[in-house]
Amino acid sequence: MSFARELDAWPPERITALLDRAGPAEAERALGQEEPGPADLAALLSPAARPLLERMARRASAITRQHFGRTVTLYAPLYVSNVCGADCAYCGFSTAAGKGLRRRTLGPDEIARECDALAARGFRHVLLVSGDAPGQVTCGYLAEAVRIARARFPSVSIEVQALDGEEYRRLAGAGIEGVTLYMETYDRGVYAGVHRGGRKADFEGRLEALERAGMAGVRRLNAGALLGLAPWRIDGFRLGLHVRWLQRACWRSAVAVSFPRLRHVPEGFAIPCPVGDADLVQIMLALRLFLPEAGFTLSTREPAALRDRLVPLGVTLLSAGSVTRPGGYADAEEKVLAQFEVEDRRSPEEVARAIRRAGYDPVFKDFDRAFDAEPEIPGRERCGSS
Amino acid sequence: MDDTVLRIAGREFRSRLLLGTGKFPSAVALRAAIAASGAEIVTVALRRVDLERPEEEGILSAIDPERQLILPNTSGARTADEAVRLARLAAAAGLPRWVKLELTPEPRYLLPDPIETLRATETLVCEGFTVLPYIQADPILAKRLEEAGAATVMPLGAPIGSNRGLRTRDMVRIIIEQARVPVVVDAGLGAPSHAAEAMELGADAVLVNTAISDAEDPAAMARAFALAVEAGRLARLSGTAPERDRGQASSPLTGFLGAPGSAS
């Protein structure tokens, strides 16, 4: 059985019925559950839970501290390419959005320069990001990029197009820690409407990509829905089910969730289902109660003031000082197309200070070079038959 | 009351409370908790330590190597190979040649893999490491690790961070009864009473992290755990009276008859 079939068992009508059925009593009961089920998740996402946000927040904060401690790990995205054939209606990399600005794919020396610039800012976790460009950003290109980054960072993850199992196995062997891949929306109709070209139009291929990565040995899988494309309660519910599914199917992988919210979109595209701050908070809290052990990732799409308030609600991974165009760390001036407008423009040190003020420890290193598929470390002592 | 020191691999410790360092809000809070706990063994996740570029406010900065033994741990490792590599890297960087093996292939409950743990223990003992393996409360595994040369065994009370207490009590009791190396109950102890219970049961020491780091006042909670460990140890040495299902008068009702068989 695949997650696609599980997803088909949850059509919008079935989820909407659960949401509608949830009243104050159901929301209250869901909040008290030690192991909430799908009906509880719906109750926590429902309008009936809105008056309980403060209590949900307290519980979510306590659960997160228990599992992750008072720590938040910082990472930076490194855009290796802004070439993209997917042409997603909402994206800064889409054909319509990119007119007049350069598109480029970094070469090995440029990747090394970007890595050096990030390492000098204190980062030890880096996320390599590209558009959907299988022609330029091949598996071989990525393996080389990972090799360059691994020489400078203990933890290297990727956020690129959906790959096949063999490609994920090769990159796991090259030492990636994680794969981030957002489903964008779990609604097949909405998905088809906004993904107009490239391999990304293949809904099922994308839906099952994280499972392929987990089966290939990738240690951290980061799922997410692009909030704003479809009704958030329904996508949030299905995102929760997807993560639960991944936790069971890929039991060796840690599964994390991101909450990217559509804020700035290309001209001519209106956000179909806008998500307010309270909505964002509710989806985060509901999913924290449903998924106590999942890491929560928050990017610089959200403004500084809001990010500072969201940290204690369950965030465990935070990007900082992000630049969303290729080459932007080493060369701040070059006119190259960026994927999205960064709202939190603070430096990594400023973000770290804000985390400390909130009573948490900003962690730059939470992974080690020893955790990879390389068989040997030279110069070690050997004995016995091991 | 005559108590002997805790002896692990020939080294003596007065404190029977070991401290984990993973979840504290700052190096300052950690330093205060270490001081209040009196711990002489403090375990540090190698994945958090930047051996190439030590951070000024990193975990290691909170530990005084003159007073506390730094016990590197392999938290995050999924296989014996990874744990062995980590231990070697730490030793090469000058950390003590001691290692707390944590081999947890699944990230949700962080339960230890017995097979990989035994493999890693065999390799590292052979390379001269002092090995303290974190294990499920499995008495046979504990004996196998002891035979492989582990310096202690560290059975879990409940999953890491769960604060559920000594859920594995019956198996830990068997481990203690059979052990010829110190038994350190690790993981799941959520309150000082849980630590006291483990010590009353005969554990040689306990290791605590979340229950202290997540307390409103970590330093005060560290002190509370230290007192509980001492109380539990003292109770163990005092010979805890057996449980009964009914009350028993503390002044005998037939005392006036004199001792049975006496001349009066």
C-alpha cells in the first residue's frame, strides 16, 4: 500500500465532515489525548479549537521541550540554481516571474565560495536548494555539490526536484543528512491547476518521493504544504497523515514538518486561500499535538517579530540570514533572480540572540561527520576481527 | 552508614548521579545544574560538539574537567560503525577515552539497538575504550555486554525524555541481581522519587537529563535529584523493610508476656 491510496481514503468531504462535527467537547477531548487520532487532529484544526489556542500552545511548548529540550538548531539555505522548468504559478522562479533577471547554476568553485561564506558566519547545517531542472541539476551535479559542502559542514541536506530511489541512494551515500520536499498541496485538482509543466506535474511521483528517500537511507525527511494554495485545515490534516505514514514506513528516518506560507507571489497570481497568523499558529499547534516527535522547521519567509513568537510553540529548526538566489552569500550585489522575498533579514547572530532571549539555546552543530556512509576513517587503530 | 564509592573501570566517584547535558537553555544554566547536582560524570553528545572549532558558549565550556569526567556519548548514531567512528574522533581530539554508547536507529522513541550496541562494545573495548552502553532493560544483553568488557550497563527506565519513571522495574531488578559491573539506570527518570526508587532497588547510579533541564529551576531540581539519589542509596544500605498488605503495630501487643521461652 502506498500513501497515495491512504490519501484517497481521505477525500475533502470526509475531512470536512470531521471538521464540521467537531464542537467544543471534541476539541477539549482532543487536547487531552495522549495519542490523538485522525478525528482528534481534525478537532484540533477545526474552528471549535480556536478558543483553545492558548492551552494548545502551552501543551505544544511543553511537549516540544520534553522531546527536543530548550534548543533550536540553525541552518542556512544555499541556492545552487534558479533554473526551473516547473513553472509553478505561485513561485518566484516561474517563467512569468523571472523576466529580465539572470538564471544560473553554480559551478563547483562558486559552490565552494558560497559554502565558505556560510561557514564563516558560523553555520554547520546547510540546505542545498535548486529549482526543478533535471537537465542542469543532475544527480551527478548534486553528488558533487554535496561532496564540496560536506568538506565544510557536518550536515548537508537537499531541497531539489523529486528524485528516484536510486538517485536518493547515491546522495545518501554521498553523505546527505536530509531531504526537504514540500507536497505544496495534497489536493489533486489544485495541484494540477498550479503545476503547469515539468516533472513536477506528476502528483504521485512527488507524493511518494520522501518515502523513496527514507527507504534509500536518508536520515531526515522534511515534509510540508505550501499554505495558501488550498484550504489550510484540509491540507494540514493530510500533511499530518503523511508524516504519520512516513514515520511508520521509514522507521529509521526522523520526519520533520515545515510551514511555508505564501506571502509574496508573482504578478497576476492571487493567493487562493490566504492563511492568517492565527491560522498558521493553529496548524502548527494541532500538528505538534498530533506529532510530538516531529521536528518543526521555520524559514525566513516569515517576519522577525512573528518568528520570535513562533519559536516557543514548537519550532526546532530555524533558518537565518538567508539569501534565496544562487551566489548571494559571496556576492551580495549581483542581479540574479531570487525565489522568494526574505522577511526576516536579521543576521545569524541577531537571530541567535533572539533565541537566547526567549530562553532557548541556539545550536549551530547537531550532527557529525561520523554519521555518513563512508566506510573508513583513515589512521584509526584496528584490532580483533571487527 | 558505611558506603563505598562508585567504582567504574578503576576510577572512583563519590556522586552516584550522572548528568546529561543535551537539553539545557544555555551553558550558564548547565553550569549551575552541574554544580548543584554534585555530578562527577557529565555526558556530552559528540554530535553537538564542534571539535574543529570549539564554541565559546558550547556545552564543553560548562564542564570543569578537573571536577567532572567528560563522558562523550554517541547520541544520533544508528549503527556500530558510526558509533565507533565517533568515539575514535573524540579520542583523537583529546577527549577522555571513555564512551557512553547510544545506538538508536529510530528517532521517535530513541530505543537502543541491542545488536549494534554489542558489536560496537566489542570493537571499542578491544581498542582500549571504557565503554558504558545504554541498553533496553534486558538481563541477558546486560550479561553479554559484561562478558564483552563493558564497564557498566545502563538499562533504561523508560524511553529517553519520557519522564515516566522506572517502568522496567522487574527487569532492572534482575539485571542488578546478576550484574558484576555497576548498573546505571539511564533514561525516563522524571522525578527525584523515580531516582530514589532505582537506588532503593540497588542500582549503583542513575543518569538524568530531561527532568533537570526541563524544570522551571534546573539547578534546584539537580539538587533535588542529588538528595534523592543519596536517600535511595542510604535506604538500600539500611535494608528496606518488606512491604505488607496490612498494617502492623509498631508496639507489640503481647510484649507484656516477655520473650517466648523465657524463664518468667
